[in-house]
Amino acid sequence: MAVKEGEHLLPLLPLRGLIVFPTMVLHLDVGREKSVQALEKAMVDDENMILLATQKELQIEVPTEEDIYEIGTIAKIRQMLKLPNGTIRVLVEGLKRARIKGYANTDDCYFVTYEELPEREEEGLDTDALMRAVLDHFEQYLRLSKKLSPETYSVVADIGEPGRLADVIASHLPLKVADKQTILETLDVQARLEKLLSLIHNEKEVLELEKKISSRVKKQMEKTQKEYYLREQMKAIQKELGEKEGRMAEVEELRDKLINLKAPEQIKQKIDKEIDRLEKVPTSSAEGGVIRTYIEWLLELPWLNETEDDLSLKKAEKVLNEDHYGLEKIKERVLEYLAVQQMTRKLKGPILCLAGPPGVGKTSLAKSIARALNRNFVRISLGGVRDEAEIRGHRRTYVGAMPGRIIQGMKQAGSINPVFLLDEIDKMSMDFRGDPSAALLEVLDANQNYAFSDHYIEIPYDLSKVMFITTANAVHNIPRPLLDRMEVLYISGYTEIEKEEIAKSHLIPKQLKEHGLTKENMQIQSGAILKLIRNYTREAGVRNLERGIGRLCRKAVKILVSGTKKKVIVTPKNLETFMGPERFRYGRAEESDQVGVATGLAWTETGGDTLSVEVSLLPGKGKLTLTGKLGDVMKESAQAAFSYIRSRAEELNIDPSFYEKQDIHIHVPEGAIPKDGPSAGITMATALVSALTGIPVSRFVAMTGEITLRGRVLPIGGLKEKTLSAHRAGIKHVILPRENEKDLQDIPKSVQKDLQFTPVEHMDEVLRLALVRDPYAREES
């Protein structure tokens, strides 16, 4: 920019966070390169003059013309000193106000053209009054502030020029840069004094508020110290009085609860005695907390609280039928209990054990029983429990002692006659901490549990009115003495018809509700449900079936939300598009009669299953090989079957010396799954005879039973589960031991209608029924 004639140039020094007023002398530390250049340019001049203007934003490192205030102060450099760290310390004296008219050069440093701004002073009473008011407020400010020395006032009070007075006072106040700049830019002295008066007044109010806050904090601290002192005095007084008053409120609260407690008199006396002990224990003693916890447990336990049983047989039957389909024996047992209760009005709670595979509804049935009886329901899981203290509780001498799960469950129930479910009782184990199953013997004995002893409570607790229900997948895992105390009710599993009805009545409505669907926008046809049961699930219960229905609902929700369709109908034809390829075969036992392959029936913890036994003959010297991860019992059954066939070789038209010429390999497929049990004997014998005689085994026949060396067929267990698995697999004919004929009454009628049952006593009968032709018949020459 060209400099006009008569205009003067001055180097500019931009200031950060600082305002320099006229007549003000102070030190500045300068470090920025352009600022250092400006100082050096100023020092070249004889007068050492420089223009000081403040940046609008503190953080800007290289300010532009727009970043610097227009009005600043012309100052004279009195002294300049270079410091070791590279910065320059300069002493400046403010002289006059000036306005920047333009920037001449900004390459090396800031050069500006300027005009001086004279002050507009008006002498008069108004100005004198303003000066006195400013001085008065400034004096008050100094009294409140601890940052400025009292001598400052005497220096300021001697200033007679109103403009200079305003500038000096403004320089001493901790104002914002914008407020100080406003004072600098105000040329009218009277207006400047008025603005300064307002700013001093604000600062004074801030200081007064700070003083109030400080005073309040001080008082609070004094109050805290006073309370601490009084508490210490109170402790000393309480110590002299035996601490009684220190526990008074706590003890009174516990005594009020004791008055309202429904409990036998001896229990109340015990609690009262413990409250007396608590009174005498010092507040600082840890024993007080232990005693209080113990008293609270005794006060919160139900001692005499009893819910009234709803003994209506019709209502109970309705509730059980609403919640569960089938399970007639279980429902009948609950109704018998209610009938006896109606007749006698007193009966010790029965101890039922619901045994069966996962997913058949054992836990939900226990909830339904509680609902039918109108009793409170409580459940604890015993899976993985291996510490006796989990049942009986810990002795109070231990840190963190608490009652066992039985007493905890009773507190949760809130009554002395709940339905108490002990879930997964067959999953308990034992270790060095004791045997929890032994601790349950007292709980589940109707002649002992009227005075159950918990190590923590130490008072006999009456469990005789509790209706205990236990659940287990496998009864053989439950210790015999514990099993002897329970009435076992087997839930074997559901037939296809039952599963279909359960899906329609319970599972589909439940899943539709959970997924926000209704019958109007989602429908699953009966054929699709049946196909889902047959081809996508293989289980005794309905848990996987419910998962499958849930998956269909999720697919339907996705379709409806995307707007593709307004209603989703699942049919047997489109089921595969929702569920993917079929997972299981159904209705195809074997596609043809085969030699050396027989179908057996097995019991597992998840229900019944079909089991193929394959026999292969190889040239050799009579070696018997067994594969398929068989247990010891099945290996012994195979040896017995082998010995029986050797003893009957001539009658069966088998070369008596076959074992000297051939090796025999017996294999049960799915070798990764452990298999054991006594019911595969006749199946292995049949497969062996078929292989040795070359007569195929009928593909529609399945069998179960143990074999003796003389060919007798011994009884087995789990006939219902095995029969249901045969029905699922499409078997038409089931061979079973004669002694198991009585168990056929447990088989659902719908299954009996589809299957032919033949009880047998000897292996000869089995062979004649299972093989496609009689192995004992002599060929005519």
C-alpha cells in the first residue's frame, strides 16, 4: 500500500491477552519472529516508537489484519534485553491512543499507518462525581480483593486527570481483554468513567459472592468438626453407659418387627435373646453386624405364614389341561393329592420326582401344580452343586456365613407351604467339601423334615408342609437312599400327535406373541407342523420344535417388515425354503431286507432311539471284533450272543466249525457316541444268525431284550421311550421280552394302533419273527 503524503508509519507489535493503556509502563516478553522484527525496526528510529495493538483471539499464532483490534496505543521503548531462551524482554511506556488506518507492509513485520486519537474531556460536577464514585468503588474492591495491595489506592487517589484515572484503574482490574479494549476505545472521558464504574461494580459483586461461598464452606467445615467433636463426646458417654443408647434405634426397630412376627413362642424367645446380645455389643465391634444379619434372617423367615390351598378338583384339572397336553399320570397324581387333602384336611407334602428327557416340560409342570394349588412357587437349581453347605448352610463362625439354599428358598417363598422345585437333582456331585445329596436326605424325608436343621439358623425348621418336586433326566444318577424318599413319575416323551397338539395349543401362540405376530399375518398349516416334527427335530420333548417355530416366526417377520407380503402361510411345500434342507429321515427304517443288519431299540437320557447292529464275516480264525464305542455291558451281551449261536449252530443250519474259519466283526454305527446297556443282546444275536445263515432280517422289525447263554430273553427298562422312537422311525413290528408285556399299558393308544407288539421268552421265537424265513427249517433234499 502506498503511503500518502503527511502519513506516518510505525512498526506494529500485536499483543496476546494484554492491553497497554497510555501512561502505563510495563515489561513485555516478545518471541514471535514478526514481533521481534518490529522491535528491531522501532529501535532503528531515534524516537524508538512502536504501536501496540491487541489480538482478538489469544490462540492465533500469526494474526492477519482482521485478527487485530483497530485501536491501540503508541508506546516508547525504554529498554530492550535479549534473554537466553531467544525471547526479548522489552520495557515500554504507553503514550497516546491511536487508530490503525492501514497496513503498509506485512512481510518482515507489521508496518501500519495511524492517526492519534485525542481524548474528549469535559470538566464539571458530573465528571468529579464520577471520579469520586469510581474511587469509592475501587476502594471497596481493594478491601474485598486479596490480589492487590492496599497501597494501590493511595497511588490512584492522587491522580487528578479523569481520563488517566480511568486508564490506571482499568489496568489494575482483572478484566477480560474485550472489556479493557472497550475502555481503551472509549475516547469520551465521562463515558469511559461510567463504563469503568459498571465494570468495578460487577467485579465487586463477584468478590462478595466468592466471599459468601468461602464463608459458607468455612462454616460447613466448622460444623463438620463440631459434629465430629460431639460424636466423640457421645461415644465417651455411651461407653460409660454400656453403649445402650448407641444401639437404641436399631434395637427398637428389630423389637417392633419381633412384635409383628408370626412365629412360635420359642422362636420369639430366641430372637429376643439375640436382640439383647446385640444391645450389649459395642458399635465398633464387627460382631454386631454378624448378630444383626442373623436376627434379620430369623425375622424374615416364614414360621407360621401359610397360604390357603385351593382344593377345587375341577379348577386344578382345568389349569393342568390349559398348561400341558397329555401327561395323564402326572395330572392324576396331583388330583389324587388334592382329593386326599379335601378328605383329611391335613397331609404331609408329597415328594415327587419328575424324571424324563430334556424339553418334556418338567419345570413348567411344577409351576402349573403350584398354580393349580394356589401356592407360592420357588425353584432352586442343584446342577453342579458339590458343597454340603449349599444345602445345610455355613456355621456362623465363618466369615460371610449364610443359610443354605433350602432356607433361602423358604424366605423367597414367604410361606411354609410352597411348591418347592429342586431342579436337576441328578446333576449334583461331591468333593472334599461334603456330599450335598446326603444333606438332602433329611429335607426329602417326610418323617424328618418337620425339624430340618440348617447350620446357620441353628433352630429346627418345619418343612413338612412343603410340596417338594424334583426333576431329573436320568434316575440312575440319583443316589439310591435319596431316590428311595421320592415318588418317581416318568415323563417319557411325546408322540407325534401330542407334539402337533402342543405346537398348536401352546408353542405357536407363544412364539407369535413373542415375535409381535398374529393369526391374521402368520399361519402354519398342520402338514407343515408335522413335517417340522418329523424332518427337522429328533427329540423326546418339544424344545427344538419350539426353536423351529421361532425360526419360522423370525423369517415371517422379516418378510412382513420388508413389505414383500402382507400374510405369511407356511405349508409343507414351502417349509424347506424357511428351514433349509431336511435334517432327519422319517419313515424309512431300511429300504430293503438286509443280511447281517438288525434294528434294536435303545434308551438314552434324551429319550428313546433306534440302533442298527451290523455284522460282517471275514476269513480268519474265529476272532470276534466289536466296534462303535460300546460299553462293557454291550460287549458282554455280544459275547453271550456269540456263545449262544455256537451252542445252537447245528439247529440253525450253521457249520459248527464256523468260528475256526471266519472272523466276526460286530459294529454299531455312530461310533463317536458312547453306547451301553443290557437291551441289545437279542439284536446282536439276530444280526449274527442272519450273517451266518445268509437269511435277511425284516426291515420293519425292531427288537429289545437281553439274552442269556441258553437263549432266554430277559426284561429291560424304558419300553415306552423305545417304542416311541420305533414309531418315529417307521417301524411296524416290535419284539419285546414277555415280562415287559405289562408295560404296554403305558404306551399311548395312537402308537399301539400303528405298531404290532410280540412278547417273546426265547431267542428261537425272536429269530422266527425277525428273519424273513425260519432258520430252523431243514431244506428238502
